[in-house]
Amino acid sequence: MNKTTVMEKILLIEDNDALRDNTAEILTLAGYEVISAENGKIGVEKAMANPPDLIVCDIMMPVLDGYGVYQIISKNEALQHIPFIFLSAKSERNDLRKGMEMGADDYITKPFSDSELINAIRARIEKIKIQQNVGGRGIEAWYQIISELGNKDEMHKALENHDVIDYKKKQVIYSEGQHPNKLYYIESGKVKVYKTSDGGKELIIGLLSAGDFFGHIPLIENVVYDEFAETLEESSIRVIPRKEFEHLLTHNQEVALKVIKLLANNISEKEQQLVALAYHSLRKRVADALLTLKKKYSAQGDKGNFSISISREDLANIAGTATESLIRTLSDFKAEKLIEIKEGKISILEEKKLANLFN
């Protein structure tokens, strides 16, 4: 008796009749079952009535655009696991970045070739199959990650199946007011987390490097970001779906306790920073900023003088002062031979003296 082949079901949401019919025909010939919808509202209704294996959705549509479709799908527990590919006639990078920041799995720009579309769909469906075949192994790997925070070797093993996004220097990862949909893990590079005042002044509240998670607090609190995250240099960052992180917190007490400990450490660091900003002198704040950079970014086991290339504006935002005041203080430190500045790079010469500066 022959086995019955189960066809993967694709929901195609596209308002252009000709493109929708042509794409549906191509996907049918490629061996997929295709469900078509002429606008976002109908697409969501069809997804709820007959959940597909993958969704291909145009962005610019009447009634409900593609971003709206994704937001509804991603909040529906029965549908949020479905791979989602955006289509758009626009080729601007901002559109691509917005779609990927929302959590979409892929993004294809019109006009596209038949093979480009089919390959994108096949890759996403194969990835889902692999995840289904390994069962709960992915979640178990996350138990290991959270219970051994800081162990980058274990993190890399567990994160291998998650997508990596390469960011350029000074590229915003997420912005204040955006809705969180993923946890971030730094594979390589440096990231700053900062807040801005009504006047646009920055205050850096976190410095991150390879092996660090970030973006977890808004996920836990289920609120929008109240801060910005931006790269300090070219960085590779893995993204972990929100639902996987939430599953950990709700199904494993030990994991939840570890995350609570992580949050408590974050709060303690923020309190110390606030005290320093309120009561420390300018010289003390700048010295502390330099020592913070050394603590965070010096190579493990490195006993030589620590050096870093960082913009004066970023350093001022860490110290909580104006750039002009920072530059004057650095000049004083250089004259006192506490630091050395060559070609814009700052080297710490007297770590103990910086640490013991009177307030």
C-alpha cells in the first residue's frame, strides 16, 4: 500500500490578482497546497479557520496591511509558530528591517524569481520539520542555557539553530516604544543600551559584549521597550523567539529563579549607577566609566594596559556628562599620566589610581 504524501499548506496573501494567481500556480506546481487571500483581513480569517504550514504575505494591502496581519498572527497561540515571509515591492532597507524586527522569518522583494520564492519557503519548512523531529530538545537546551548563564560554550551549542543577524556599527537593534518579540544573544561585537531625555540627550545604562543576553525585561513584563539598543561596532546577534523564552519561564521553576536572579543583578547595577550620577564628582564618574569599560571589554587573562576605541560622545553618555566636560577631564587624566590617548584610542595606565580617586 502506497503512503499518502501530505502536502504542505501555504497561505498566500496578496492583493494583486495577477501576481496572486501566478504565484499560487507556481507554488502548486512545486507541490504545495495553496490557500489564497486577496487582503489581510481575509488572510487572517483563513489562517484561523485552516492553519497553514507557512504564510507568504504582501505588505502594502488595503483593509489590513502585512504588518497588521503579522501582529495578529504572532499574538495568536495557535498560529504564532507558523513561519512568516513578507513580500513587498519596496526595496528600501527600512522596510526590510521593520519586517525582521517584528519577528518575520524572511523577506522577499518584488519582483522575485520562482526559485527565490520556492527556496525561501522550502528552507523555512525544512527548519520547522527539524525542530519538530527533535521534539523538546530545543527547550531542554534552553534549560541548560539559563541555568549556566555566562557559559558561552554551552550557549553556542544550544543557539546553533537560531538565526543570526549581522549588524553594522551604530545600527539600532530596537527602539523605545517598539513591542518586543524576541530575546537577543550577542555572538560577537559590542552593544550599548541607552535611554534618551526629552531633549534628546543619551544616558547609556548598559554595556554588552559576546555572551550577553538582552531585551529580556520587556519580554517578561510584557511592555514596550523603554530604551534603545545600538551596536558600538559590527556585531553578530542571535535572535530567540519570544514564545520559546516564555515557555522556559512558565514550565521550569529553576529557570525562573535564575532569571529572577539575573533581573535582581540588573536592578542592583542600575541603582549603583543612579547613586554615582547623583553623588559622584565629574572626575570620579569619568574614572568609573573607564573602569567599567575595562571590566566589561578587557580580554580574559589580559594583564597589560587596557585600551579601547570609543567615541567621546558614547563615553560621555556612560559617565552622564556633557561631551565637552568629558574631553576636559580626559585631558586632565592624560596630563596626570593616568591614561594615554593615541589616535583616538584610550589606554588606562594607572587603574588603581583611577579606582581610588577621591569623590
